Amino acid sequence: MDGQKGPEHHSEHPRQPSDPLSPNPGAKACPDPCTDGPAQYTEGFNEKIHWGAILKQSLGFLVFEHTFRLANDRYARHLLLHKSFWEDYGDSLQHFDMGRWGDGDDFLVNYIGHPLQGAVSGNIFIQNDPHGRSERFGKSGAYWKSRFRAMLYAAAYSAYFEAGPVLSEAALGNEGGYTYVPKCGLAPCTIPGRTLKPATNNTGWVDFVVTPTVGIGWIVLEDAIEARIVDPLAGDSTALKWKILRGSLAPSHSMANFFQGKLPWYRPWLYENATGRAGNLIVPSNKLKDPSEASSWRDQGAQSPTALDESGNGATAACPSGDVEIVVIKPSKTLNIAPENVHVRRTSDGNPSVIFAEMP
């Protein structure tokens, strides 16, 4: 379909079987719609959030983070190897001090490192949320709802990272279980001629709050940079220079891609359809394709072109029986509207009468 402007809503009315513009004249045409009974609203997209993949990828991220921590914290390694694991973990939880904001860590750790953690864990959720992974930065409610869900997951991930059993700072390194003076040693500790920070046991509200809230801001910033800077430059191109640009300007997205087994610049709207059947750039998909499922528009070659009027209305020869994917070609860019954002109004006998979608 070709249109000179992007209206807020797009709708199509399937043509009658005799339409000479049908791209498949030998194909079985839509029967005349049944007029008995009221029109039914159906939406074929019913993919659920992939919690198994979220937990698996989050586990990989946890292992990565704690490996880095233990490699750079000699005392944490000592406690892990020489102290009673469960007894020290219980003592650590009992001494969490939630009556203060700061935990004694540097600005770089609390306000850069932890927001990055929140952004990566949030992106792990988004890339496994079928109603969020294809949402692009903008004013749509679907975009902001998906990012809010990601923030809630990042908050849960952060809480587990701080105080959860087995793979947490309280369990591996006993955060909260001992008191120390930052950049000095176990309390009491002094260095002649230097003013040191107060003693702390590395607990407080800062990580629990900053990780998800600033982390989701990090995600939105990356989304905005990609939508407002990268997309106008690269469009749908998969040239190496644009791949590098996408990956380098979205570090949290790139890291989340790593734990999903994909390359840093991978984006679902560029490499596969919304249901993910086309696999990815590293691990091919072995899942059989449902014959009734809409295939990627890149494989279809943008069939059934339709010109829209100024109101966003047009007629199409398409006669979909399942999910519908729409490609909108504008002078400036090409938009791929995923099946979850395309709605089909059908008559009581299941024939499509109107196809409509919200335009980004």
C-alpha cells in the first residue's frame, strides 16, 4: 500500500471476487459476506509472555554479574569460600538497614551501573513480551504500558539481586552481614590524613529505587535515540555501518540481545515477523510454522498494494483467514505494523469485512 501521509488509523475493505486488481487472480476469492447476525470482532494474535525465556536469560545475566563481582572483590571470595553459606545469608538479611538512602557505593556504581542493570533486565523482559518487543518510541499507550511492565520486572530483578537466595549480594559476599569503611577496610578503620566516608554495611534504599526507575529512563532514552536519530539515517537497511550504530547507541539493548543469543544490533522489526518464526541471526528457529500464520512481509514481497485516501481508507483484494501484517510505505520510511496491532472485523461466518490498524 502507498500513502503520502500517515493517518492515525488505517482501514481496508476487502474487494469483491471480481476485482481485476487482485494480485492472485487464480486464488479462491472471498465469498459474499453473510448478513445474518451481528459482526464479530476477532483478533487472532494470542502469543503470551515467554516467562521461561525471561527467567533463563535473567539467570544468565545474574551469573554474569556475580562472576564480575567475585572476580573484583577479594573479601567476597573469602567469605564465599570460608564461611557458612546459609548462616551468613540469614545474618545478612537481618542486618539490612532500610532507614537510609545511600549504601556507601560510589556514584558510578549507584547511578550508572545499577541503572544499566535495570535497563538490561527490563530489555530482557521486553524482548520476550510479544506485545512490547515491536513497540517503537512514541506517544502510543501500548509503548508506555510495555515499558511500565518492564520497569516492574526490573524492580523484581533488582530486589532479588540484592537480597534473594543463592544468587544475590546478600548470599554471595554477605552484603549487610558486616560493616566496613569505604576505601579503607573492615570497621573500625582509619587512614591518617584522610577523611573517609562513614562506616556502612552496603545496604540502603538507593539500589532498590534507582535500578528500575532510572533503568527504565535509560531504555526510553535508547528507544528515542534509535527512533529519532538512527532510523531516519538507516531506515530498514541492514548495512554493517548501521548495525554498528544501532548496537553502540543502545548498550543495554545490545547486552540483553547477548543473553537472548542474538547479535547486538538485532531488532525484531528488521529481522523477523512479530511472532518470531523467522528465527534470528545466530540460532535458527526449528519451530514449525503454523500454515494459518501470517509470514514476514519481507518474504511475501508486500502483496496486495493499496493506495489510501487522506482519511487513511482504501480497498484491498486481500482475504485474510488468520493474522494480518501490514506494511505502510511512506516517502520518508517504511513502517511494519505487526499482527498484534492489526485488527480484523469479521461477519458471523468468519469473513473479513474491515481491516484496521493504529498507525505509529
